[in-house]
Amino acid sequence: MAPIANSVGAHVALATGAGDDGGGIAVGGKVADIPPRMLAAYQNAERQVGQHVPKCRGMRWPILAGIAKVESNHAVGRNVADNGDIRPKIYGVILNGSGAGGNTTVFPDTDGGRWDGTATGERAVGPFQFLPSTWDGVGKDANGDGADPHNADDAALGAAVYLCGKGRDLTNESQLRAAIFQYNRSNVYVAHVRGWIDQYTAAAKSPALDNVTGDARTVIEAALAQRGVPYSWGGGTAKGPSTGICCSPSGKSGTSIRGFDCSGLTTYAYAQAGIRLPRTAAAQAGVGQRIPASAGTRALKPGDLVFYAYAPGLDSTIYHVGIYVGSGQMVNAARPGTVVRLDAVDAMSGYAGGARLL
């Protein structure tokens, strides 16, 4: 039996929109779309889980965030107190076989309403949507005041313990997927959670922008907020990710992928600062103050466009563009099969200089 009642929490979160705009991290997000107090709970659980499952390997807070995103949208709309208590409490539908929330199986009451507030049946509870019967087996006290599935710290730690099992290695993809499947026995559920894990993993690697201000910061933050969004050949507009076209030089089609290609990402990010760019990388090289390749990458400043060409020095052969963020890094939609991410400036071949528009 799955700990989460046949994906009741997942269906509710997905059906109500869960705060995203079609697959990407919410525009303008800090650490993606996670409230700071909930993020602290996930990080705390990552640190504590080894005390309860010493043989567990690879537990990371983005795994917990992926589960909580699908189950409760990180308890958004609730108040999370300093001690982690969530009010109003989060309840799923009563699992009486009525079909509400997609569930058709009757789950008899096991807790007399202690956790789920009703003795007439069973329902999932808390930000990780545990059934009371499951919580009784895996619930842990993360903060010294008793294990409570309605407490962010306790619930996150309980989820970490459950996912770790008897000592899984969650750095192994097959074991990670098995853990998510055990949490809720649905391949669709696994795919949703796995996608969010990738996005939160990307979002966790944030460059320092303390000295970046004005339009340059606006552009960079807009681009960084799209980390984890899939690459789509021809995808991306000034309004955000979009389905792409067919086909890349390697034969990859973007027609079924909502996301960005390299120049689609730059078009979107600069639009957030009120700057309209032409659509292709080669055309974008003709905008603003050109920075020659001979000046080296040290001539780049945060917010600059970074270009790559098959024949550096010949702008008509430019095939790629990124956005420089400083410290030798750029926001990059690299190629089909990848996601928007941070890369080193030298990750692409044929450095062809940059352009300064800000």
C-alpha cells in the first residue's frame, strides 16, 4: 500500500496549478518557488536522516522538495510557524471510495481522528500527505516536541526516512525512482516528482549576485529562474517557454517540448528588462557594444551576451549564445536533451566574444 493515498495529494496539487507556468521554475523565484521556512525543513531533514537510517546514501533536499511540490505545493497558503507547525492543517479527501480526488479504494480509520481529524475514515495529512497508518511507522520528531505530520520539520524527516527505506543509495537513478514509486505507486507520479527534483537541483546552484544591480540583475535573475526548463529547438519567446520547431542540426525536434533554445532564453531574459532582441544568436551579436574574442573572457561583465561560432571572428557562423553571470559562468540552454543550467563559459567551443546591451 502506498503511504500517500493513491496520489490524492498529488492530484489535488496538480489540478490546482501548483504555482508553475507549464513546467519551469516560477518566474522570479529565489530558490525556485519554495517558501524559506519549508526549504529550511527540507534541508534540516537532509542533515538528520542519517541518525535514523545510517546506511542511506544520497538524500538531498531537492528530493524532498520534489515530493512536497507535488503533494502540497510546499504548503503555500498556510502559515508555517517558527517551530514548523502548519496551520490550517493540510488534509486530503476522506478515502471512502467515493472517487473524490481520483481515489476509489476504501481506507478504514486507523487513528480515531488523531492526525486526520475524523474517525469516519482515513485521509492523507500534512505537507507530505502521509496516511496516519504510515505516519505511525515512519514519523520522526525533528525538533524535540513530538512527531507530528502537520509540522514541516517532522514531516520532511519522516518523508526522508521513508524514501531511504532500509538504506537505499539515492544517487543511483534506479533506486531513486524505486523510492519515489514506493511513495506513490504511479509512473506518472514518479515522472512529475523526478522532473521537480531536477529543477530544484538546478536552482540550488545559485551564483553570487551581491554586486550586480539594475537591468543586469533583472536579466540574470530572469534567466536563472528558468533553470531546469527543458531545451527545445526553436522554443522560447519574450513571454517565456514555448514549444519549439523541427529540427536541430542533429535532427532533434522541439515540437513536443515546452522550453527554450539558447536565443529563446536570451530573448526572454532581456525582455524582462524591456530590451527586445532579434530571435537568432547570430543576429543578437549585432546588437549593443561588441566585445571581441581577442579581449578574452575577462572582458565580460554580468549581463553580457556570450557568443560561440564555428569560425570565431566570422559572426555569420555564430551558432550559440548564453548570458554571462560572472566568475567564468553563464546561464546556458546548451543543446537538445539538456535543461537550462549554469555552465562554465568554456563549456561550449568556439568562443566568439560577447555583446554589452546594459
